[in-house]
Amino acid sequence: MRRTAVFLGVTLAVGIAVGAIGTQVLSAPQGPVTRTVLLETDLAGMAGKEGSVVLAEIAPGAATGKHVHPAHEFAYVLEGEGILEVGGKLAVSLRPGVAIHQPPGQVHNGRNTSATSALKILAVYIAEKDQPLTAPVK
């Protein structure tokens, strides 16, 4: 009986410790921008090209930083509010339902204007195979 009680006590203590660590890992702050590749595929009839579908999430109050895509980017705002700044052009208001196109090499910066909600954008890229989809600009 005593052995069972000790075993249950140790099991309970380990369970609490694992749960506490798991909670910290899951609630740890993410980077200001996360990009999740949902699909990457070769494009039939377009040798050397691939298509990618990416979910970009910009944290509340965060920005992507100036960057370019060496590919055509077609993007659609799913959730949130923000601003797209493109060098030499008027800023574009981002809100659900807005769709944009970024040609290859166009310097831009996306900013989430909300202090509480993520800005979520679904993007489709047509790119050279095995090339990075995003490159920072200084």
C-alpha cells in the first residue's frame, strides 16, 4: 500500500512538472512574423518553377521589416488590420478581403496596426525552384 501511495505521489509530481513546462513552451512569445508553408509544389509546364502557399501571421503591433520576394506574390488578408508600405507609393490599408500583388523585387513592409490581434495573410508565390521566398532589405 505504501509503495502504491509513493508511486502515485511521484507520478502526480512528474505530471505537474511536465504540465508546467508544456504550458510555458506553448505560451512562449512567438517571433513578430511567422510564416507557415502550407503547400509547395512543382508547376507543370513551367520548368524550374514552383508554387507555394504560405500563411503569414504578423503579431499585434509588429512589422515584417523591409523585404523583397524574388517571386510574384499574390496575397489575401484573412484577419486583422494593417498597412502595406511600398517604396514611392501610397500606403495600402490591409483588412479582411483585401487582395494585393507584389512583383518580384519590390521593396515593402507590412505593419499590423492592431495592439491586440494578429494580422493573418494567405500568400501564393510563383518562384524559381528551391529559392528563398523572402529576403530582408537594409
